[in-house]
Amino acid sequence: MSLVIDQAWAVASALLWIRLGVLFFMTPLLAGFNGPPALLALLSLVLSGLICTGQPVDAAASHGVGAFVWAGVLEVGIGLLLAFGVHTAFAALSMAGELLDLQIGFGAANVFNPTTRTDSPLIGAILSSLGVVVFFALDGHHAFMRGIAFSVVQMPPGEEGAHLSMSAVVRQFGAIFTLALALAAPVLSILALAEVGFAVVSRVLPQMNVYFVALPLKILAGLAALAFASTALAPVMGRAFAGIFHYWDEVLR
């Protein structure tokens, strides 16, 4: 009894493993994973083998080590492009949190953010962690898997990446600022009105130290406004997560 392995399937699985490995290790969705990295590598390998069953591979990548290495480099680039789309959604959440922290007064206090594994201001860390919860609550993980399958259909492992759309990358980068402002706008508007009120008080009562009076009031007003605006955050987060897969569709066509 001999074991026969299809060479085209093995090459396609190895190349797709590179793509998914880069995507899984770079995505903030799995940044809080505390298991051994080998488990993620094994998961991406099994998933690659299942997806590549019956999936053709570029004939050039099957002949020669040089062609395979070049195809692997292209797969690293595709994985980075896909991971960038996921990062932009969570970067918008982090940027919105930093804007709120700066205006409310929490900018000087940093906490550990499990999503980015760095120290970040309080509200930024909360929004990033909440974003992961909302992503899975909206069945984003199912769309994530469908997006991976779509990337294989649009860009089979080993195929040249000449038709990748770099203009989609630029638009996705600009979407970070738009989504961050949309998330933070309700609270920033309340804080702007509060600043106007404090400015009027400082003119009417110049002997009052407005800074020390305004600081706790801004924190209270900012947290209250954030609590009332929390119901409107989920639709904006859903729009940010939908932008991930819209970006994947654009960059791979």
C-alpha cells in the first residue's frame, strides 16, 4: 500500500498556508489568543488543505524551487493586504478611543490593551476589546471564513498578483479617519458644548480656576455622553467590519 500525494494540491496547500499564516498572526482578532503559536500554524495548515481540495494551482509554481519561493513571496504580500483590511477597522476604534481619551482627560492614563498588546488610553482599550466582542456577535467570523474562501477563488495560490488593486488600499486607509470620527462625533459634540460653557464661565468669573473645576465635570459629561451614545456604536462598528470585506472584494478584483 502506497500513499500518493497530489503534487498540485500539496503546492497549493503550502502556498495558501503562507497566506493564512500571515493573516492569522497579523489580525487583531486573534491577538488575545494565549495558546501556543504552533496551534495557530496547525489550524491554518489544516484549513489550507481543506480549502485547496480540488483547487487548481498555477503550473509555474509547481516547477522549480525559485518559482515556488517567488509564489510564496506573493502569498505573504496577499496575506499582509488582507490583514491590513482587518487592522483598519480596529485602528478606527483605537483612534476614536484616543480622541475621546484626549478630550475627556484620560489621555495621561494608559492601560494594557489585549487587542493590540500595547499600552493605550482607557477608552481606546475598551473600544478595541468591545470591537472584538461585537465582531463575533455580528457573525463576523463566518464572513471572515467566507472572505478567505473568496480570496482563494479570486486569487488562487501561486497565481501572479498583477491585478491587485492598490487604490483600494489607499481608500481603506482613508476610511480609518472617517469611521473614527463617526464613532467619536456624538461625545465630541457634547464635550465641545461643555468647552464653550467653560469658556463663558472663565470670562464671567475670571477669579475662578476653570481648569480644576472643568476637569471632573468633563469626565462626568464625557462618560455620560458615551453611555447614552453606546447604543449607536454597534451600527458604526458593523459598518467598519463590513468595510473589511468590501475592501477584500476591491483589492482582489
